[in-house]
Amino acid sequence: MIHGGDIYTDGIFKGQELLDFSSNINPLGVPEGFKNNIAEALDSVTRYPDIKYREVIKNLSDYTGTAEENFVLGNGAAEIIDLVISNFKSILIVVPSFVEYEINAKKWGCHIEYSKLLDNMDFDYEDIENKLNDVEAVIVGNPNNPNGNIIDKVKVETIIEICEAKNKTIIMDEAFIEFTGRIKNSFLDKIEDNKCIFIIRAITKFFAMPGVRFGYGISSNKVLLNNIRKKQNPWNINCFAELAVKYSLKDKEYIKKSLQWIEEEREFFVKQLNEIPFIEQIFKSFSNFVLCKLRNVNEEKLYEYCLENGIIIRKTSNFRGLDKSYVRFAIKDRESNEKLIKILKDSSF
């Protein structure tokens, strides 16, 4: 299992409908603004998109409060991650983290250094700082996947200062940032004064559109942005992604309900998990997923048990720095969460 969300291998292709706790998608589903205007995209299918994507960039600028010239668009955040990493000969990866960082770094022949999270899954800021001299860039999740912790703006300040002074790049993957519920957790406000910062975002998670494939990068480093654009194919954003950006980012009611949901369900979910004997530790998460350390059972046995009960969870041993004693659960709607909790409590582990 390289990624979550594979409901096909053990589910659809075997004729089984699975409740997916392996992928971290907003359970409120696609925003009404997108669904209600889908005909607009259908009308656009017969023509090429604007090759400069001016309306898309304008909508992103309005949503983020960032200047239009600071954006690069991608066919999902995965494309942006891949192409930004391609610009560096060496990179520091904070681990455990999204596996595509390492996969892409190896693909582009980067020399890789690693900074391991502390035992409590917090960032080791001192270790990151000490290893900066050996690399051209560092990549870190904010919130980090698979544990959901966020970057401390005070503790990371020295790292940013070093990167800015020594012409290094700090790549911050903010694909889950909306789930934190606080705009101050983002580093968007640091972009203009720090060319070293490159932020990655997407509509995949918070707006529940993994099938649309739309991500974007934000930076005031024009050279880096142009280097990424030069490696892209033309028309890499389709008309459905254009429509998603146009209407979803403006759907304030959807955003409000989503933030209310995650705040309530995260508290409920963690409280219930704390009552399960074979869960040894639940790590602090600011996102819509929870990393747990197990006792008396490993990821494989728990995965198979959940699968037998119609649920797929995320095994995490393929995350560098984790072993088979960890699993990750997505946070879903109350009914789904209660179903998972009941199955876990009914187990004999």
C-alpha cells in the first residue's frame, strides 16, 4: 500500500463495497457550487482551456490573498511536488511524511538527507537546522502526513532565515491546511518577504475532489516558478478543475460546515479511540486523520480484521520511520466514525 484510497484492489474488483478510512477526504462531499454549475464545464469540453488559466489564477488569488504572479498550476498537488523537487540536486526530507517526496527525489537523482520526527511526532527543528548545509532544499508537510502535526512558526523562524540567506528552498506541503481551521497556521503571510518558501496546495482533500486533479504552488521566487512551468505540458488543467476552482473556493457555507464538522468529529473520534485497549498512543493531529500506535496487534492483522468488516484503513509501515505497529485512520462523518469505533471495540485484540 503506497497510498490510501485503494478501494479497488480489496474492494470494487472483488465485488465488495468498502468504507474508506484510508484516504483523507472531506466526507461532506463535493461542494454544491460545483455540482450546481457542472453544465458550465460540459459546455466547455469542446474547446481548449485558456492556456494561461487567467480566471483560475484570479480565483486562487482572491481565495489566498496572494498576488497572481506567485502561482503555478498543476494536475494535482502530485505534479507540483514532482516538478518542484526536480529543481534540486539535494533535498532534506522530514520523515515520516508523504511517500511521494522520497519517490520523486529518487526519480530525479537527488541526494537525500532525512530528519526524523521526535518520538511525540513533533518536528526536530534543531536537527533540520543542522542538516541544512548539506542540501539545497527541505520539504515538510504542514500539517504533516501521516501524523497531522503543524509547523511551529516561532521555532521554524531560524530555519527560514538560513534558507533565505543561503539561497535554499523550504517546500511546505499545505494540502491539508484548511482542516486546521486557522489561516494563521499557513505560511502564506511569509511568501512576499521570503523567496525561499514554496507552498503546495490542492482542492483534493478539503473540497473532496481527488478525481478532478488540481493542485497549485505558491512562491515569490519567479525563477523557481518559471523553471517548473518550463517542464509542464500545455493545457494541464482540464475544464472540470477550472470549474471546481471557480465555484468551490467561493462556497463559504461549505467551508463553514466543513470546519464545524472537523472540529466536532476530531474531538469525538480521538475520545473514542482512547477507549480502545489495543491503541497505545494517539498522536496530536490538527488535520482530518489520526496516527495511532498499536499494542498486541500489528497493522496487517488490524487491516485484515477491518477489511472483513467492510472497512479499509491505512497501513503505515511504508512511511519511512514507522513500522508495523502504527496505523492511520481518516476522520469521517459521525455515522461512519461510530461504525469503525464499534468494530474496533468489538475486536478480540
